[in-house]
Amino acid sequence: MPCVFHAKRPTPYNHLDPSCQFDVPDDDLIIVDEQTWCLYHCPLTDKERKPTAKAMWKSCENQNFQNKIEQKLKDALQQKSILDMTGVVFFHEAMFEKATFPAVLFYRTSFGYAKFRKATFNDTAVFYRVTFDGIAEFQEATFNGTADFQDSMFSELADFQRATFNNDADFRKVTFNETIVFHRTVFNGIADFRKAKFNSSTFFSETTFRKGCGFEKTIFALSVEFQNATFTLGGAFRGAAFKYADFKGTRFSKNTEFREATFSELADFSEVTFCEITDFRMTIFCGTALFRETTFTHPVFHKARFGYAVFHDATLNGDSDFRETSFTKKTSFRGATFGGNVDFQEATLENVDFQGATVKGNAIFHRAVFRGTVMFQKATFQGNADFQAYGQSVTVQEARANLFFDVFFTNAFFGGEVSFENRQFCKCASFKGCTFAKAPVFHGCRLHQGTTFPPRENFHDVTSDHAAQAYRTLKLATGQFGARHEEARFYALEQESLRALPATPRSQKLMSWMYKWTADYGENFLKPFVWLTVTTAVFWLLYVTLLYFSTDAVSHPMECLQFTIEQLVRPFSVWVPNGGMTLKIPFEANFQLILILQIAATFQSIASLSFITLAILAIRRRFKL
């Protein structure tokens, strides 16, 4: 009676007979549950989970079984035929160390301890739906043809350390229940791990993926390590689930996709190099995400969700997309470099730190939500920086999105246009030491009274079309809470900007220019006194010179000084009867000279009064309550 085993073979061996492939004498047949089985297909337990006769084999019988398997391997090699091990149940050990295989089919095969160390598979190797109940050793094995492990199960250690797959390797839907080791494994073809389940620690450290690799919807229940791995054509991890993921030092040479992946604990991408587009869209980082000193090329984190996120000293080349990304805990981009534009539009950032970061393109934080402390100390924005909020908030959520709490831009540099339009600064904001190459826009903002701004020389733009309006807004905003010094600063910048506008009348430009040089737009109350002193000295010299060259009398400097001071303390007294008699007497015979003296004294009085007025106004502005 033949063996009852029957199984339709999978592709590419579906042309083989689905019945038992072994010619076994009747003496080697085993009865289990009233069915006849050959010694190769005979199960180890019956329906009642009791051990069968095969399970009771002694070592000599097991060795005899192994010898027969080895003989069939030799015959297949000699005949260059397919080694069909479909449905074979290996008792205890399967020893194939350093063996050479032709095309081999291990469909629905059951292994105890499987040893394929340094084995060579010269053709297609199919391990489809295989069960490895013991340790599976494939260290330094070589697969020259396609390797198919689909739907297989590894119950114990699965060790593929230093194995080489010269063609495609298919591990779809494979289940690994214990430690999995692919350390220094080389995949020269496509490595497909889609929907695989790694239920224990997994090691892909220093592994090389020379073609595409797929980890879509793969589950890594515990830690997975890809340290110093190489992905020559990128990697696909879309929808994968990780607990502890270690990719430290890994290199992805082509496009890499982690879209919709989930990292439930630590995700370490430190010192990783992404040479082309990196897709983390809608990825969820529940724990800590480390991207220290990572190099990106066009990273996409659109709608991703982070817990703790660390991008210290990372380099993000090309445009970076963080739109609608949520950083729910502390976020740090300290020392990061963004080589292109970076877009955080409508993102949520909790306690964000951009200290020392550099953005070479435009930085877009339009409608971004900042919670907690926001730190941009010593950050550099070489392009435009957009921090605009909602114009008219119609919902509570939009109103909260407009808020800034503790925000620090100390010593930051803005090389392009910068806008904080419609933001509300609920706490102290520091712009101390900031440099603005373009006039900053604060239209519609509500500033906190503790807001600090840099000195006037740090605002380099007085020529832009919007500069005057921008400084006027800041002048009005700072004036609302009595910051007189800052108000005067922005008034001065507004006047300089108006003077630079072509539409400003020339007379207004002239007066503005004079106001700048005489009182620095009211910011410097000492400057009018200096001009007053200089003007007094000039007119004293004028009077001395006029007296010396216009009369025969000997010039009297003290009398000239007395006259000069008299015009300072008694303006226009030269027109009053008996006024200015100190110098009128030498000119009493010459009416024209007296008229010249009166006109000069009048100009001195006007100038003196002007300078005194400017000084008083500057003092009043500085110390006004």
C-alpha cells in the first residue's frame, strides 16, 4: 500500500507529481491512525498527540534515515535533477553542513535541529511553509539561485550570519519566534521580508542589501539592529512595526521608505546616511527617535508623530518636509543643518530646540503650533523665515495655535524676510542680539511687555518697500506697554525707511536727514548738546572775525563770548532796544554791519533753541512715564 502523503507542489515545481515522491519497500511503511506512511513523511505524533514509531527511533535508525537522505542528495546531483523533500519530517537533526544542493524543494518540510552551515545551493532553493522546531543554522551558506522561505516558521534561533544570497531571497510572512541573526549577511538580489514577524531580538548589523529590500508591514516585536548595514538601492519598510530599532551607522544609497511604520520604543538612526529621498510620512515614533549626526537627502516626515525627537547635528540636504508633523514631547534640532527649504507648516512642536541650527533655504513655520519653550538661540536663517499664524481665529484650536509662550531667538540671524504676523507672545520673548537683514514683520501681533529686541544697528534693512510699515508696527506695539527706548528705536528705523522711499517728498527727506544728524531721531539726548556747543563756538568765531575785519577797534574775544552767550540765554535779544550792546557799540557808525550782526545772532538763537528743544524732547522720551 503506498504512502498516503499528497501535496500539490508550489511554483516553480508545480509540474511534479503531488503524491509521495519516494519509492519505499513495504517493510519501511509505518501505520499511523490507520493510514500508511513512508518513513520520510511519517509524522512524529498521531491524532491524540501520542508519539509514533518514528518518534521512538533510536540513534542508529535516525542515522540510517540521515544516510538515505544524503544518498538522495548525491543521486540528484549526479542526475542534475530536482531534490524533492516535500513533506519530509526530519527526526531530531538534519545535518547538511558544507553540503552542495541542486534545485531543492523543502515544501512543508519539518525540521528539528537543521544544520545548513556553509551549505551551497546552486539552483532554486524552496523552503516554502517549512517548520523549524529547533535551531536553524545557515551560517556562511551560499544561495546561488532564488531562495524562497515564504510562510515558514522558525521556533528557535535562526542564524543566517555571513550567509550570501546571490539571487532574490523571499522571506514573506515568515515567523521568527526566537533570536534572528543576519549579521554580515549579503543580499545580492532583492530581499523580501514583507509581512514577516520577528518576535524576538533581530540582528541585521553590517548586512549588505545590494538591490531592493522590502519590509512593508513587517513586525519587529522586540529589538532590531541594522547597525552599519548598507542599502545600495534603498529600503522599503512601509507599514513595518518596530519595538526597539537600531539603524546606527547604516547607509541607504537609494530611496528609502518608512511610510506608516510604527516605532513603539527606541528608534536609533544616529549616523545613518540617506543618499536619496527618505519617506517617513505618517510614521509613528511612540518612544525616543534618535537622528544624531544623520545625513538626509530630501527627507519627508509629513504627518509623522514623534515622542522625544533628537536631530542633533543632523544634515538635511535638499528640501525637508515636516508639514503637519506632531512632536508631542521635547524636540531638538540643535546644531542641525537644513541644506534647502524646511517646511513645518501646521506642525505641532513641544519644547522645541533649534539652538545653533542653520537653514540655508526658506524656513516655513506657517500656522505651526509651539507649546512650552521655543529656543532658536544662535540659529541661522539664510532664506526667508515664516512664523505666521491664523489671521482671524474662528475656532479654539486655531486661537491656541497662534500662541507663543517662552520663545528665545537670542543671537539668531535672519538673512531673508521674517514674519511673525498674528502671533501672540504670552510670555517673555527674547530677540536680544538678533540680526535682521530684512525688516521683521509683526503685523497683528500681541507682544508681551517682557519682550526684548536687539539694538538698532542689528536691523540692516531700511530700503525695502515694507520696511517703514514693519517698523511702524513695532513702534506702536512697544509703545503700548511703555517701552520708550524700544519705541524710539523703531521710530528711528521707520524714519530712515521713509527717507529711502521714492514717494517721500524731498522736504520731508531733508528734515528727516537733519533730525538724524542732530538728535539721532530722538534716541540720543547728548547729541543736541554737542551741536549746541559746536554752534556756539562757530558763532563766537564769526563774531570775533567780523569785529576784527570790519572795524578799527581791537578785537575783544571776551566781549564776543559774552555776546554769544547772551544770544543763547536771551534769544533774539539783539533786536531788543539796548540788547546786544556789547558788540553794537563798535558798529554804531555802520548800519549795514549792525544788520549783519543782528541776522547772525538771529540764526544763532534759532539754532540754539532748536538744539535745546531736541534735547528736551529726547530726554522726555527716554524718561517719560
